[in-house]
Amino acid sequence: QVSAALKEGRVSPTELCQQCLSLIKSTKFLNAYITIAEETALKQAEASEERYKRGRPLGVLDGIPIAVKDNFNTAGIETTCASNMLRGYISPYNATVVQKLLDQGAVLLGKTNLDEFAMGSGSTDGVFGPVRNPWSYSRQYKEKSVPKSHSEDKESNWVITGGSSGGSAAAVSSFTCFAALGSDTGGSTRNPAAHCGVVGLKPTYGLISRHGLIPLVNSMDVPGILTRCVDDAAVVLGSLAGHDPKDSTTIQDSFKPFELPNLTDVSKLSIGIPKEYHAPGLSGEILAVWSKAADLFRNAGAKVVEVSLPHTCYSIVCYHVLCTAEVASNMARFDGLEYGHRSDMKESTESMYAATRREGFNDVVRGRILSGNYFLLKQNYEKYFVKAQKVRRLIANDFVKVFRSGVDVLLTPTTLSDAAPYKEFIKEDNRTRSAQNDILTQAANMAGLPAINVPTALSERGLPIGLQFIGRSFQEQQLLTVAKWFEKQVQFPVIQLEEVKRHDHDVFQHEKSASFS
Amino acid sequence: LAPWVPVVGLEIHAQISSNSKLFSGSQVQFAAPPNSLVSFFDASLPGTLPVLNRRCVEAAVMTGLALNCSINKKSLFDRKHYFYADLPAGYQITQQRVPIAVNGSLSYSLCIDNKMSQMVTKTVRIKQIQLEQDSGKSLHDDTRSQTLVDLNRAGVGLMEVVMEPDMCCGEEAAAAVRELQLILQTLGSSQAVMAEGQLRVDANVSVHHPGEPYGVRTEVKNINSIRFLAKAVDYEIQRQIEELENGGTILNETRAFDSKLGCTVPMRDKEGKQDYRFMPEPNLPPLILYDAKSLPANMNHQQVINIDWIHERLPDLPSVKREKLVEQYGILPEHSFALLNEDGLAEFYENVVKQTRMKPKRVIGWVLNDLLSYLKQHSLTVKESPVSSALLADLLNLLEKKEISSTAAKQVLAELWKGEGKTPLEIVKEQKLQLLQDEKELEQICQAVIDRQENEVIMMVLG
């Protein structure tokens, strides 16, 4: 809709950009952004405006303000990965996905906050501090929350965004941008999408280029897309997908961007409900929402079947081994020699490396490096790494079997519960939390499958609950079509934020979530 | 004293001759200003990914075929981790699990008894050839307590050729490496110039008594020429024998060859055994090669490598060239070795043969003895020879027509060598070296001599 507005001249790109920048300032307490690229954004907006004036916009994304997670390289704009190791690091090149968005005329507002090096499920473990879920300040949440004492204010009760792409999710959720890039290795786009009430798409591995995405686990990472509605996700996907010669893991087949049909008849659809996703710790609320969703499909005429993915319970352990091993390898380049933080220690090269890495990385990163190196030792390699790869194959095969049996799309919860208060969340360490929270999202990364979170309902506490659809490899069109139908059925409410109301503009006034398509 | 059996294996790194590096587009060039040929990927900037260079794969396939290897239609890339200043990513991309070529052989020849007259052919098995990245260079500046790092070489493509321990002495090792060098240069897959670091050889040496298991081996590094290779290997064999005969033991260590002292010394840098924590390289899919049979019908020619296509286009290898020379010109095998051993010499020889009526079997002596020794004396390459093949052919024609004697010919050659632009005929005339063909004239001269020296003639006739 905003795209149409831009085209019709109802609003100009510079106005839009300024609105967003000003909203970012007034929602600073969310800590969603690490770097705000005000100058360059305005320049981009001006250029876009020129194009609209001449009637020559580059496409639907021209002039649309976007944000990018701070683990994507952006030329000339600091890229930190929320780590001391890369504080002040200005990359000389743009990640392919960033370049593609810029080439389409999108306006890059800034880099969003995350868990350090994307390791975490809360967006609480970066050096710039935790990200706050905008819903913490929504009327919906405040109405439902009972203050324990009158001295307790909104400051202490806020809930997390989930992670690790929490900044991007919060940015989209709080209307400071219309789309954002995240990354997804074990659920890092879908998890915060669920907690922040936005659409979070994890594309099939190999569909979108990872060139310029600072890797966590090369064999599982994908750039993730966060938007306010499914149609928008399809538009962004269309501009990003396709072979990149700079990334040898992208498929060669040509990709055709698609528009999503408005599905009315779901009778030919087969929805699978994997029983193993009724995981320990799954809240009663989420279980109920999941059930209701299944009924929704059934009542509309779709075939809804229970299926089994028997190796699901092994995926967390398997993921832990493979993830830490790749982390240990990927982090080896951070030695302070070529770029990034370098310690003052001058005794020897080795001591400089050690000091640099101790100073530059937080405990979470260092912990994973140590574990990963342990698993990669010659005497352990077969037992752990190779074993985990074999288990990974089994997990992927579970999905293949289920899809082969006629199921089109799987329906599962995205998270175990709604967003936890920060104070509760930090009671357990990162590793524990990750193990708990990744359980529903991470198998899709193991198998390389596309998956999407669709905001479904509000919890009793007034916080978003989302459900996940997992599709067949490279069948994003089918996946998103189903997701769009579901989105239409559930009519998830718009977040009611004071700050947004103050920045009243007809662009933001909708009954449905604001979108740009 | 029980005899000792020395066992020598080699690990050879050959820099691939290509325009750009193995996984990135930066240029490959010797002696460029420091850090001027470094791409983002070479510098290990976060987020960069490797992209395989087709030319490097072709070079490895050519080399594998030339060495009679099986080319693996599917090979894999791995990461080998260790921390060092010249390794920006903290790991090297190599092929540890499944390399591109395996199970080949290399035949080489040696002269026995130091005579060029008897050559014997030996074979060494090639265990494998793998593609891997070269590291950068680091220079230690002890006076300022700093290390200077130049990443120009980081990421250049290497072929590691592993030769099984089938050799027994320095001479064999040297001959094998020399033959490999010639093969690589003929293929063009590597320029293989040791002095420029394009060919690096590490030797694995051990000794044992016949019938007993192999002894502990040491690795010898820092060998900068083929001559030093032979010396280093022989020294190490001797050192091990002496050590063992004196009741000592051999440590499984890495030693450096000191060319000034002519001995091997333990290397201080290498501490203990490193665990390289090998891991598959996740950013590179398996390397798939095709042959005529397996090539899919509508595959883009740009995207695939056809092993058979490469095989068909391999140039004549040195061994084949030598056979042809022997057959075509009737020269001895050792002559063909000498011809191929010097860059451009075989071509020179063939050009001379074409331009002269002298039999090739006679020409060879002139080329190998006279010309080559001149070149060696003055440290010139064949290309730099002041005597061209045409000039030499002219000279040999005079000799063939018996217009001069062979002693005179050598004199003319010495004069030609000065490179003053004179033709052989001009020199002959200048120095009055022509043989007299006229019998009558000869008779007159002889008679004149006899007349002048009457007494001596009588003495001679009497006995």
C-alpha cells in the first residue's frame, strides 16, 4: 500500500524516510538499531524522489525504508555483529542482498541489533545491550499486565524480542521500517518474528546469496526476511532470490519472482501436523492456538493429517555439534591482524591472538569456539562431527518422506511460549536458552527447507503468538500462498503503540497491518 | 655391519600457472609490491566466499593425466586449521578426504656409474594430487620485534603432488623432481621454477635394515634447488645411519636444510604434533568432473570440465618427445635427455638438423658438447645464444662439404661465439682455414716441405 502511495504521490520518499528516522529516535528505548545511517538514507530517499517525479521508479521497493541486521556487510556503514571484535569495522563491500535492495531503490535506514555474531535466541547478548520487544509498550500488553508494585514501571517489565534477529523484528514491528533483513541459522528470523508479531521468512538454503552475510554456520545460514505481511515478504523475496556467482552454494536454476494468488479453495491442500512438535515445555496456550489453526484448515476443506518426523528429538544435539564446529572454524579469522579489534599485547603473535580474541569475543562466542574445536579434534571427529552429519541426513530424510507422502505444507508452533520478560530470560545462560528455544525452528535449517512464521493471535498476556509453516525445498510460492490464506483468516491485530500514534500519517493508519505491496 | 635401506618420499607443491588465484579473482604475479594483489576474500574479510577457478582445476586434471593418475570424478574440499600470520582465515582450503587425482606413476631415468652412456629407468608411485591454497609470506624482523606480512601469495593455487617412498637416495629424488618439473613445464600447468618458489619440495627420509619395518622418518624442508635436494637427502640418510649405528634414535621431527653448511638442522618453529581439526569446506559443493560418457546432454560447456577433452589435448610429454627424437634422428637416449634438459635446446637441435646436410648423429655432438658447454660456461640460456641455429648449420655444412677440418670448425665456432655478426664462411676466409681440395696443390706443398727438410726425411725413411 505504501508503494502505491509513493507512486501516486500521496507521500514522498523523503517524507517517508524522515518519518521513519524520527520514529526511530522516539523509539530509541527499544535499542533495535545499532547504527542509523541518516545521511545516506536521506540521500537515497532524495534520489528515489527524483525517480518518482520523472515517473521512473525502479520497482515496488523504490523509496521503501528498510533495515538490515548488523551481520550483513554494508559498504561505508559500520558492521559490528554486536561484537567488540568488529566495533568500528567499516566494510568495503555490500552483501549481495544489500546491494540488490539498494539497486531496487530501497532506502537503508540503518543496521539492527542482534545477539553477538547471531549466537542466541533472545537478542540479549550483544555488546550494545538487549533489544526490547515493542509489544512491551503496547496497549495490549499493558492492559493485561498487573504491576506488582506501583514503583515498577514499564522499564522493568519489558519482554524480549527473541533472537537473534531481534533488532530487525522490533524495527518492523514498531513501524520504523517496512521490511528488514535478518538471518536464520536455527530459527533466528522466525523466533523473533513470532515474539514481535511480524512475518518472518526463512527461504530454502541456496535460494538467496550469503555473500556478505557474516557466517555463523555456513551450511545452515540463510538471509531472512521480516515484514508486516506475507505479500511483502513475497515482494522482497522476489528481489533477492537467484543465483549469485559469488556464492557457490546458490542454485544455478533461474528464479522467477511471483505474485501470490488469493487462495480461496484449500480443499486440494494437505496440511501435515508433526506430532513430535508437541514438544516438552510447549505452553498450553500455544498448543491451543495450534489446534485451532489445524481446525481452521480442516473446516475450510483442507486435508489435515498427523505426521511423524521421528528424529526431531535428536536435532538439538546434532545442531549443537555442527554449529559449534563451524563456529570454531569461522571465527578463526578474527585474529586482529587484518581488520577488527587488535589487542595491545605485543609480546608475541600468539599472545596477541589470544588477547585479541579474549577481548573481542563474549563468553557465548568463546564457549562455542571451544566446544567446536573439541568436536573437530582428530580423536573426536568421527564420534561427534561425522555422527552429527549422519543424524542430520536422517532428519532431512524425515521431511522428504513426509512430503513424498502427499503433504504439501507442515503446520507447527514457532515458539514454546510467548515472549518472556527479560528478567526471567536472563536467569538461564545462552546455551540453555538456545537449546530450549531453537527446538521448533531448527530442524528446518538442518534440512534446508523454507519456513515462515505467521502472527496468529495474542496470548493471555497480550503478546504475539505465531505459527510456523514449513514447505518443500524451493516451493516458496506454495508455502507463501498457504501462509497468505492463513494470515487472512486470522486477522492478527495491529500493535497499538503510543509512539506510532504520535507519528500519525495516513500511511500508518490501517485496520490491517501496514504493508507496502 | 648390516646394510641399511634408505627410504625417500617427497611432497611437492607446484604453484599453478594461472591468471588468478584458486578461489578469488586477484592476480597471480611474482614479485609484485607487497599486498597489492589481495582481494577481500584473500584478506579473509568476514562474509566473503570462495569461488573455484576453472583453470586451476584443468591444470590439476592435466597434471593428473600426465602422471597416469585416476582422476576422481567427485572430489571434495576441506579446511585445515592452524593459526599463523600468513594464513588470514586461520585455515587453509585443501583436499584432505578425496583429492582430485590418485594412484599415478612417474618414470624417470638415471645414469648409472656417473656415465652418460648407461641410463636406467625407474618409477615412483604418485599417491595423490590435491588442489590447495598457498599461504602468504611472513618476514620476521627481529631487530624491531615485528613480523611483516605480505598476502600477495595468499590463495594462489597449488597442486600438491605426493610421491610414495619408492626412492632410495638423493640422486633418485633429484631425477624424479627434475622429470616432474619438465612435465609441468611441458603441460604449462606450472612454470615450476624453484628459485621463484613455484616448485617446493619437502623430503621424507628414513632408514631401516632389510626385512625390518620402516624406520622413524624425518621431514626435510627449506630445499631451494634440485641440486640441494640431492645433497639434503643424502646428508639426512647419512646422519640417520650414523645416529642409529651409534646407538641413538631418530626423532619424528621436521628439519631444515642449511645450504651453506650442507646439513640438516632441527626446525625451532614446529612444536609438537598439530591437530589440524579438518572439516569439510561448507561453502564449496563437491567438485564434479565429467568424461565423454557421463557428460549430460545439454550441459553448458562453460560450466563443466570434460576429462576426456583435456586428455585428447595433452601435449607430448618429455618421455614421448625423447622417444621421438631417438627414433627420428638416431641419437642415443642419453642425448635425448640432455636435449630436453635445457630449455629450447631440442628445438635448436632440430632447427640445425633441418638446415644442414650433416647427419643428425654427427650434429648432436656439436650441439651437446660444443654449443652447450659454451652456454654453460657463460651462464647463457639457449635463447640468449649468440650463435643461432642457422649459423651453426652453416658451419656444419662447411665441415660436411670437407671445406674445413673439424679442428678448424672448432676455431670458427670460437670466433662465432664473439657474436660479431660474421658468417662462418667469412671467418674461414679471414683466418685462412680452408682445406685445400686441389690434389696437385697439395702435392706441390708436400714436395716443397720434403725438399726443404731433406735430412729429416731421410732419417724418417731409414727408421
